Amino acid sequence: DAKTTQPNSMESNEEEPVHLPCNHSTISGTDYIHWYRQLPSQGPEYVIHGLTSNVNNRMASLAIAEDRKSSTLILHRATLRDAAVYYCILLSGNQFYFGTGTSLTVIP
Amino acid sequence: NAGVTQTPKFQVLKTGQSMTLQCAQDMNHNSMYWYRQDPGMGLRLIYYSASEGTTDKGEVPNGYNVSRLNKREFSLRLESAAPSQTSVYFCASSGAWTGNYGYTFGSGTRLTVV
């Protein structure tokens, strides 16, 4: 199964941009890169996904390396409500592998 | 609000008891999934249903069975609960069984087996 590697934790100041990295060196050509976040005691929430090109939506931007072996989730202006665990996931075959994610702390 | 509804939200079972976790989505999604999340860990896929009428095993299917009752509903059954099945269970759905659709998750069922 294709897997991802993320830092265990990161901190950001409120109202500053946040760049959350993810390595996925074993990604295959048909794997989509998904990002989800999970607040305490809640289910994961979809953030963004992409295949090869960079993607933008109202929540965030996804920057995908040219070789697709890494990607970065960009929160343009962190708020306290963005404090969560962020999961970088590859949709691979019949598995949707969640790692342990990055716990983001937003400092007021 | 449109989304994925799971029932019950909390449950305590004794070892050996059985129960069914219910999941329903109202987004007309084709694919549905059951995950479990143990403390401090990511989610692991138990079973999935790529489309109505089909079900397949995921990463950790032992001790569970599923039923895709119709397009809206996907239930997870524990026939003989064990303490190792203490976990938070999440149901999810997506438009199709491809990577190009985001998943919508329910709020979870917290199950304790004593």
C-alpha cells in the first residue's frame, strides 16, 4: 500500500500562512492525493485533493511536486479553528490509507 | 443538513454480545466505507462498498460483517464483541470508487467492549 510521511506536529501563529508537508515517495501514477482534517471527537473533514496539478479551494491550496513524491497543504491564514490533526492520504487501489497525521497548533 | 448519519453515538457492550452500527447518507453517493480509529492512531479501513450490491474487505475485516442495505444505508455488525474491538467507528461515503471524489464522514460511534 502506498503510504505517506508527515511531521507529528507543527505550530503556527494565528493569521499567518501554514505549510503542512507530506512525503509519498511510493505514489503510483493513478493515486490521488487527499487531505483531511480531524477536530477532537469529530469525524475527519475533507479539505482538498489533487492528482498532478496544484489545486485551490475556499479552505486551502494543495501544491504537488512535479515528480508527485511530495505535496504541501497551504492554509493561507491560520485561525484558531484550524487547529486539528491533518491527514495526507493516497487513494491506492482498494485502500485509503490514513497515517497518524500532523497535529497543528495555532497560537493566538 | 446533508451528510452521513451514524447511530448510536455511544455504546457499551459485554464481551460476546452482538450489535449493529447503522450508517445512512443522503447525498446519493455510490460508495460507502467503515473505518475504525484507535487512540492516537489513524483510521483503518474495515469494509467498503464500492456500489450498491457489492461489499469488500479492507485492512482489518476480522470480527466484522457488513450489509449494503440499499444505496443510502451501510451497516456494520459485530457478531461476538471482543475488548480488542473497543474503538471509534466512522462511516464515510463518496461519489464513486475512484480517487477523484472526496469522502464525507459521519461523527462516529464510540464503542467500548468490557
